[in-house]
Amino acid sequence: MKTRNSSSLNRVLGHLDNLDTTNLTILVQRLAKERELLEKVFNSIKDGILVLDHTGIIQYANQSSLELVGLSEQDIGETVLTDKWPDLNRWIDIQALDDPLETSTAVTREIEMTYPQQRFVRLFLMPLKLSTSSTRMSFLIVLTDITEQKETTLETIESEKIASIIMLAAGVAHEIGNPLNSLTIHLQLIERKLEQLEKSTATERIEKSIKVCEEEIKRLDGIITHFLGAIRDNPPDFQDVDLINVIEEVVGLQEESLQKNKIDLNVEIDQPTPLILADVNQVKQVIYNVLKNAVEAMPSGGIIKIKPQSDDEFVSILIADTGAGIDHEDLSKIFQPYFTTKKSGTGLGMMVVNRIMRAHGAKIGIDSKKGKGTVVTLQFPQKHRRVRLLQE
């Protein structure tokens, strides 16, 4: 049916000179209806569709492409696409493709866009001739937003990588625990042998050495227990939590370390904050890890400021330090397992922080300037918002 209508329309268009006013009016109305139909069809497509002439000027753009690239209706027929999308030049030289002999050349790319929003798009570009009489090529561009697909894939890869690291770390910790137990047993046997010997200066020294060894074994065992507790992926036990109380408790635990490192800590509390639904122990772990990083970033002393604040949807904690700061290129690696800028760091602390925040539906932001300091923002959904998300 469509072919028959198209053919009849072509026959009519071929005899325009013979049409009277009435038939011309009918023809114009018919063309307007067909144009309106096509506009509706193309604007309902989620993929962005662009048509460019041989110089790269936008000749057509559907609604999705306007939103993806940040165009307006006024840009159509006036604007060169690469003026609005400069990054496109890095991937495709449109004018270099304007070769009448290469009519079948097509290009496909996955491109990261930074304007008007950060997105990943799959671009398909195909030269085409809009007129048989023209020797110049026009171009059809189809843009598919694959941001969600890309993020899901990256999250899956990251989750699998973290899971394998956690299994490896847990296995190593377990293997370390076995010889520690063996050492404890043998130290106890040595103590019993000493009890059977006469007391002397030599036996007293050995007893003191055994006590030191036992204390060190206990310390190592505590480190392993704490480490395993931190890396295990335990689902949050959601309860009502007052973040100000959590901050005060964690700060109390860090008080001795802060004094030792000559760090002034200022907690700015303007007003009470709303409750959040969270696992209190996991939230403590998050704040403790961030504070620990801040302390270690200021070996010669400095200032840490903690400021809780809230709006209608979220409760946030800002933790700012005057430490060494983080290089711009390193910011994207902060949450990667085993990445650390410290000589003695394990590179697992911020990985654990990121995992806990995700499990709480919370967000973490890091702003840093080398030599100036770092600001970490922990943003938790308020209780009423968290309940709504769980219900949905």
C-alpha cells in the first residue's frame, strides 16, 4: 500500500505543470500530512537521528538527537555539528569521508560525551546521496544512548573483581591465622617447660619475651579479625540511625590518634539532622576509614572539619582536611582495589567505603586539590526517602 501511494505521488509530482489550483492545494495538504506523520514517527524513536550535508551542517535532527547533543531547532540548517560537538572531530573527519567514490563507507564508534550530560553513545555514520544529480555526499548519523548498558557492564565487572579479591584476601587471612594458632600453642608449651625449671634471670627474660610474643600474636589476630569483618560483603542491617551520634562516637575513638598527629578537629553542628535507615556499624566503618585517610594525609599536622547537613531528601557529611591532596588523574582510581598513594596503605579502605555506600543507596563525592587538601562528601537518603525506594 505504501509503495502504491508513493508511486502515485511520484506520478502526480511529475505532472505539476498540468495541475490546477484545486489539485495543487490537495497535493500540498497531502504532502503536509505525510511530513507530519514522518515527523511524529522519527520524533518517537529513542535513537538520535541526524542528517548532515557535505560540510557537516545539520540538515535534519529528530527530538532525541536534539537532547543527546544539546541542540535547538534553530541549529537545523545553520550549525556545523562539530561546532556543537567538538569531540566528534577526534573520532570522525566528516569532510574526509566526502568522497563520491566511497559511497558505501560506514563508521561505527562508541563515544563518551561530556556535554550536555556525561553519556556513552554508540554512533553509526553512513554517507548517502540525497539527490542523484549531486556529486557531494550527505551523512546519516544514528546515535544510541548506551550509558545505562555501559554502567551496568562496568558495575558487573567491578563487582566480580571485588568478589575475587575478597575471596583471595579472606583465604590469605585464613592461612595467616593457622600459623598464628600454632605459634600460640608452642608458646604455651614453652611456658609450661619454664615453670618446671628453677627461677633465674635467664628464665625471667625468656618469660618476658614469651609475653611480648603472645601480645603481638593477639594484635595480629585482632588485625585479621578486623580485616575480615571489613571486607566481607555483609548485607546492611537497617535501623534508625542519627548520624551526629555516629560522628561523635567515631571521633571519640580517633581522639588519641588526632592528638598524637597534632591535628585539630572541628565538628560544626548547626542543628539536628533527620534520621536515616542504615547499618550503624557499617556507617561507623565508612566515617572511620575516611577520617583515617585524612589523618594519614597530614603527617605534619593540620585541620579536619566535619560538617553534617541536610535538605528535604538527603543527610550529608562533609569531611575536609588540609592534607596533601590527590592528583587529578588519581581521583578516578580511588575506589579501585589495592590502589593507594600511601607507602604503607593496602588500597582496600576506600573500596570498602564505596561498597558500603552503594549498599545503602548512598553516594560519595571526592573533591581534591594537590597540596591544598581534600573534601569527602557522604550523602545518605533520609529515612522517608529510603522507605519509599524500598517500597518501589
